[in-house]
Amino acid sequence: MEKANNYGIYSELIQQYADYKRSKGYKMVDIERRLHRFDMLTIERNETEIGISRDLFNAWKNLNPLESERNRETRMLYLRGFSSYLRLLGYDSYVPKLRKTKRSFIPHIYTKREMAAIFKECDKMGSTQCVYNSIRGVIPLIIRMLYGTGIRIGEALKLCHKDVNLALGTLTLHECKNGQDRIVPMSLSLTAICKDYVVYKEHCNMSVEPDAPFFSSADGKRCRGTSINRLFKAVLQRAGIFAGAKGKTPRLHDLRHTFCVESLVKMSESGKDLYNSLPLLMTYVGHKSLYSTNQYVRMTQQMYPQLIAKVDDTYRCVFPDINIETEE
């Protein structure tokens, strides 16, 4: 990423920090962009000494009173990470403590009955004849793929035909959220549906060449996440699924939550050791740590008390109902 035209006292250190994190597999585009905005703030404040003070940190925290709490929290976490890096380099830099607070968001976990209704409506939507520029034909498969593998919608839409191994039943995902590639196995039934989808594309005279997008509209263009989200909302309405946890509308990404939760429940019910199972799930879904996994797998004791009871305190961080804030 190119630096801003005006450089503050942290410009070079931000670049070093970004390079260091990038070498560890992190994607740094958003972090680097926000930290360069912080660098501009130091110019506006006429900062002359390296080392983030409490006052400077709070100035960054209160930079935009109208922004969302989540956006503010993200900016604070990015700066906290950079400040920790400065301390490693020997600078006296303020690193605020973190404290636990209640988190209001609870993901929607689709029930078996809801998923059956969703699949039924997806199949109705995908049963229409080939229509130029239409992406309805991908809906039956892509929803099953998200539910059956737990991959992200962005990862699914990046797939090319060469990434879908129909012989082995695997997906090769490139440049995932953590900057790494990974191979994801599919069930036999999902692999069979993928084969049917390829036949459907050939029938519609759509490209199935190795470098062609796997999920594409009839004119060969790669499907967009916004379009899939829009169609999925229509599917939910037709299936009679209108409200999830605390009245919030269930989302496409909740298919990933549902996959993770169902996987843990299956492992628990089969008697598998959760000490080994949780790290396996973490690796499968493409997280770098159990802390990351906890952002996606939240369930309440009321939903699965038998599973929670089996999880030792060491792993209770996987199911917290917490968020983080900085102390003043």
C-alpha cells in the first residue's frame, strides 16, 4: 500500500509494523490505511516525540463522535496493536488495558427445520430456465456449500473451476482472511451437487474452463456477494424466516456460525475429546487462534447445556458473550 503524501513521525514505523505483520500472514490493507490516518492526526497535533501518550490515544479514540461503536473499537484495537509494537522496540508508549463488557450481538443458529425450508426455496429459485445475466442458478449449490463447509461467502465466490476437485471432493481456497491458502473437504452429497452444477453450466453454454469462475452468471461474470445476499434474503422471506436472536434478521454469514456450532455438537455427542476437537475446527474454518474462533462460535447454555458442561475452563473463551473496551 502506498503511503500518504504527508508523513508524520510514525510513518516509517507504521510501514515496518505493517511489513512485520504481513510476514506473519496478516492482511494489512485496512490496518495500514487507518494507521496512516493516525499518522496524519499526529501532524495535526504537532507531535514530535515517538511514543503514544494516553492523551494522544484518547484523541484518536474520540476522532469521530458520529461513527459506530464497532468502527471506533476497531480503530482503537489497531492502534493498541501498533502501540504494543512500539513498546517492543523500546519506546514508552501507552497500551490501554482491556476489560470485559457485555456484547449485544448473538448470531442466529439455523435449526434443521429452517435449513430444510431454506433448501426448498433455494431449489425453487434455481429451477428456472437459463436466463442471461441471472445468478439464480447458483443459489441451490452455494447455500449448501456455505452450510456444508462453513467457508465464507467471499471464499466461495473466489473459486475457479480448477479449485473445485470433483474427483477428490475438495475445495482449494486462495488468499483467505488470514492471508493463507487452505484445502476444505466436501461431503459426498455436496460433491455430487457440484457435479450436477457443472453439467447445468455446460447446458447453459457457460464456461467451465479451469480459470473460469465457478460461481458465475450466465454471461460468465463472477457472482457478487451483494447479489447473493439479496437473493438469500428473498429465500428467507419465502421460507418464513423473519427474525432471529433478539429480533434481528438472520444473515447469510450465520450459515458459517451454524456450521461451527453443529460441528461442535456432533463432536461432543460422538464422545470426541473437545481439547483436540476445538483446535481442529479452528484450523478447518481458517482461524489463526482460538480467540478468533470465539468470534464465530457463540452459543448459550440454554441451547446446548450438555456441550458447555463438557468444555473445561481452558476453553470457555470459545463461547464468551463478551467484547472489549479500553479503560479511560
